[in-house]
Amino acid sequence: MAILYDNILIGTLHLIERGNGCLQYGFGILPEFWGRGFGNLIMAETFEYVRNTEWALNLKEIWADTHHKNSFAINVLKNNGFIYQGYIN
């Protein structure tokens, strides 16, 4: 999905159903938009959407991924209850 701000593409996000009640969430924002609060806003709106879908009925776990050098995104994930489990090449 595209992330738009003032009709400008600033990033993307994905939600992938992984089975067994697991949902994978990831987002990427162009570096010139890092640190401007978009991550928290995107996460809040995405999970409000998820709460209103069939996913919410069977959801057990949400995995998240982001670029390993995006400290802003990593902090957004941590501040929203995600726990770092590792780096994938």
C-alpha cells in the first residue's frame, strides 16, 4: 500500500497474513520524511484498520519489519509494544 502525504508518495506499508493467526506488518518511509511523526500515525491508522477486519477475530501475533538502519521506525515499533527479535539479511 502506498503512503501519501499531500498527494506525494512518501513510503509504503504491507500487511501479509502468515497463517496460524500471524500477521506481518512492515513499512518504509523515504529518509527525508523520517523523524516527522509519520510512523506513529501510520501505525495507529493501520492497526485501527486491522481491528475492523476479519484478521482481528483470529489474530494471535503481529510481526513487524523495517529497514535495519531506520532508527526512527525501530523506535516507533518499540514504542508501540514490538520486541526486537533479530536481523534478517
